[in-house]
Amino acid sequence: METTIDPAGRIVIPKALRARLGLSGGGAVLVTEREGRIEIEPAPSPMTLVDRDGVPVAESEEDLPVLTDDVVRATVENTRR
């Protein structure tokens, strides 16, 4: 997909791509340069390890969307492409 950089240096990520990647306005992303390319990826959610009945479990420090069967299925399909 092609997009443009505005005079302030902002890039619009097309809606279809944002939807597939679960990105929304105001969400944090990581921007890195690697081998002459710009990589943009969702920032990881801050996690804390807690003990639940002797088992370490990662808990998000922020509210996350519900993980549904549809989200899992779409993720699997996207990784197969």
C-alpha cells in the first residue's frame, strides 16, 4: 500500500491495514530503522508477572481488548500468508 508523509512528518496507515493489525488512534507504536527500511509495529503492552497458585502468570497493566475466536483465527490466517 502506498501512502504519503505530510509536512509535519506524519504517515497515515491505511484503515484496512490498521484494522488487520488491531491498531487504533492514540495507540503506541515502535518505529525502528533496519537495513534502510522503516519498521512500524504495535508497542508491547506493559506486563507484570504475578503468582497464581504457584504458577507465574503475565497480567497486563492496561485494559486489553477481549481475545475472541475470530481474532485468533484472523491472526493465524495472517501468519500463514
